[in-house]
Amino acid sequence: KKFDAIHERYRSLSHDSSAQPLKTMQERLAQVQREADQRVCTEVEAAVARVRSVEMSKIRMEESAKHAKQLAEARDELEGMWQKKLEHLRGSEAEFSEKSRRTEQEGEARAYQQRQRMLEEMEGVR
């Protein structure tokens, strides 16, 4: 009986001690799995952050190009408008210059005629 009790006790201790390494191994595996999951999660978060950063840069560049194009179009439109106004003003200036020249010529012609009449009258008085 005593021998059976000791034998039984040894078996239970042996069984408990053999179960303990198994439990420890399972705990280690669970810990390794948690660490691997955490590492994967961190890597995924970093990859998502990189993708977001790249996408935001791409969006900024697209918006910048869009606004530069709009500014160029507005500038071209304004330059065209000012060019038309400039041409109109140059045309008006040319017309005014021509009109002024004709008026001056007419004035000179009248003055010449006036002098000629005066000369004729003076010749007639002599």
C-alpha cells in the first residue's frame, strides 16, 4: 500500500511536471504569436501611413498643378484683353494723330491763302 501510494504520488508529480513544460511551451507559443501579431500590426500601420503620405503628396501636387493651370488661363485671358485694349488705343491714337495732322495742314493752307491774298492786295495797292 505504501509503495502504491508513493508510486501514485510520483506519477502525479511526474504527470504535473510533464504537463508544466507543455503549458510553458504553449505560453511561449502564445507569447510569440502575440509578438508576431503586434509586429504585423505595426508594419501594417506603417505601410498605411506611407500610402497616406504618398497619396496626400500626390493630391497636393495635382491641386498645385490645377491651380497653376487656372492661373495661367486667367493670365492669358487678361493678357488677351489688355492686348485688345492696347490695339484699340493705338488705333485711336493713330486716328487722333491723323486728324491732328489734317487740321494742322488745313490751318497752314488757310494761313498760306490768307498771306497770298494779303500779298495780292498789297500788290494791288502799289
